Amino acid sequence: MLITLQELELHRVTASETYAPGALDFQETKFRQAEPLAVNAEAELAGKEIRVRGHISGALEAACDRCLEQIRIPVALDFDLPYRPMEEIALEEEVEIVEDELMIGFFSGDGVNLADVVREQVLLSVPMKIVCRPDCRGLCPVCGENRNDKECDCSLQYEDSPFAFLKKN
Ligand SMILES: [Zn+2]
Ligand SMILES: [Zn+2]
């Protein structure tokens, strides 16, 4: 759904959308959309900016960084963000943009695409490091066994392991 400047000039816009798995493009990321993502949003014009606020809920899925097990990552977030016309960027000091990067969005053309807002906000909210549990032991680098499930007998090749000294004694 496109929230257009044209409509916002007349009145504030409210929107409720549900994005089925696959509806939003997470292909360039390590996340998958396994469940619907729902958004309730309200947009209004604030000068040249479009202010969008709302709530997003649902869940993503990603592989644990250590053991590759798929984990569900619940999403429940509130957002409140001004979107600036892309054309304005050229007029701004570069430094200023870097500072405000996370607090401002940009739109080009006729308005803000709600699907882009949802995708962006969801990606900002999920952790950079994905682990199924804090003490996940990961895959054995030698045999590939998931060490959470099964202890293997491989000798550790990586001597920089914090426990490497134990083996030497
Ligand atoms: Zn894991
Ligand atoms: Zn092994």
C-alpha cells in the first residue's frame, strides 16, 4: 500500500495490512518470513515530511549462527518515524544524515510504501547475532555434528580455543 502525499494533504491516513509469508522481500537478508506480519499504522504530513507511526507484529525465522537450527524470532514493535523526501538529501550536510540515520526514513516519488516501512522496521528490530540459546555449542568444525545433540570424538583443531590449554596438559 502506498501512502500518498496527495491523500495526506487532505487528511491523515490510517492503514491496517497483513503481509503473508513471501509478501515482503527478505531475500537479501538471513531472515525468512514464516508467519504473517501485521501492521497498524497512521501517517500524517509534517511540513515536507511524512510521519508514520504504528505497531508491527508477527515473526521471522532464521538459522542459528552456530548450529544452523531454524529459530523463530518473534516481532512486536512500535515505530514512529519521519520520512523525508529523497530529493532533500542533496541539500543536507552528509554528516547530519549519518547522525540521524536510524531516526529518519526517506521516500521518493509520490509517497511512502507501507510494505517498505514494515520491512525496514522489522529488520532494524531483529538481533544481528542469531543464536538458538546463549550456550549453543554449534556444529563440530571437523565432522559437522550438532554438538547440542551429540558429543563427537573429534580432536579440536583450533588451538585458539579458550580450552586448548587443557588438552596440552
Ligand atoms: Zn544453535
Ligand atoms: Zn566432530
